[in-house]
Amino acid sequence: MSEVTVHAFLSVPPCSGGVAVKRLLTRAQQEFGERVEVVVHTGHDDAWDEYHINNAPGLVVGDLVKFVGLAPDYESLVGALREAGLE
């Protein structure tokens, strides 16, 4: 069983895309359990610079920046998780 880490980059105050991303990640954690680890970065911190995120919401799935400036649909998120190695 392989685990995939997702870094979520959210703005302060939260935008509608950030709220949608939180819902998507909650759904993914419910479906995949401990196989999905979520790290949330609320407001600008060093991780934004490390991953070159310049717009919220942003999602880094595994080691790849997959979505910036938009909330993906659930199927796209699951596809990115599988691409990153989720079984």
C-alpha cells in the first residue's frame, strides 16, 4: 500500500476555490484513508516558494505541482493521486 502526500495551498481569507479544495481533500481522505496524507498551507509560507506556487488554490500531489489557481474536479484529483502512485 503506497501513500501519497498532497500539499494544499490556500489563501487567507479563503476563496471559493479553496473551500472546494478542502471538500475534495476531505472526500479523498474518506475514500482512501491513510493512503492520502494532506498538508495544508494556509497563507504564504516557505513551501509556497519551494514549490513556486503563486496563486491559490494550489495542489502539489506527490512531488508534482498539479493544479494552481483552480479547484479540480474529483476525478482529476483521483487521477493525479493515481499518477503519483496511489494504489
